[in-house]
Amino acid sequence: MFCKQPQKVYGETILSELNWKTIIEAAVKVEEQSIALYTMALENAKYPSSKVFLKQLVEEERGHKSKLEAIMNDQTKISELGSHGGAVQDLKIVDMLQDTPLSKDADYEAILVYAAKREKSTYDYYKTLALGLKGTKMGEVFSKLAQEELSHKNKLEKEYDDCVLTEN
């Protein structure tokens, strides 16, 4: 997928510098896409509390992007990545809802569902990579990234519950 087979050197598995940067660059692009998505959602939000919520998500994604860029230049920065609050619960509120493409004129409900499903997809992707690279620094990075994405899905589902399900 992203990287060639890790090499064993003196009993330790390492990834080449090129593979490391390629993987982190891909994660940075995911964060950039999330920033753009939440910025669009912010423009369509009708409640002031929703606007505050989405601004926080944009800032969190920008923070993730900055951390990833720092890790790209210094692998010791891995410890700065990830949620420090422990395991995050998957509420699974949007999991059974139909997947729909996001249109330019989507309403807030559609944006929340799309965003939560995207976070789940990204979580699953990072979790798979973490399992495939278990025992390596990259495995640790992807495990932490997966938890961050699950945390975002959780927040989006709570917002959906508060703003959409409560209204209906």
C-alpha cells in the first residue's frame, strides 16, 4: 500500500526515511481534506453552537496537521500525537445511515452524516495500517491517528444527536 516491507536491522524493524515521509504526507492530506470539509460545514451551520463546534474541529484538524508535519521532520514527536484521554467509545449513530455523496448545497444534517462516516472510514483505514505495522513506530502513529479519528466521529455523532435527532 503506502510502504515497502520494513527492513530488519539488528532485530529491529525500521522503515526507510522515504517510506516514513510518504506515509506521513498521505496522513497530512487526509487532515487537509478534513479541514476543508469542516470549513464548508461551518458555512452551512445555522446554530451559533454548531459554528463554535465546527470551528473547534477545524482547529483540531489543523493541530493534527501541524503535529504530523513535525513528526515528518522529527520522529521523536510521535509522543505528541493522539488523544490522552484513553479509549474513545464508538457511538455508531451514523453507521447504519445510507452513504450519500456530499453536494455543494448540502444541509447541516447531510454534512454531519457525511463527516462522521468519513471519520469512520479514516479510522478503519488507520486501524488497519496500525495492525499491519504493529510493533513499529509507524504502527504506533497509525494507532494514535485511528483514536483521533474515532474521537472526531464521536463528537460529530453527538452533534448529530443534539441538532438533528433532538429536532425530529
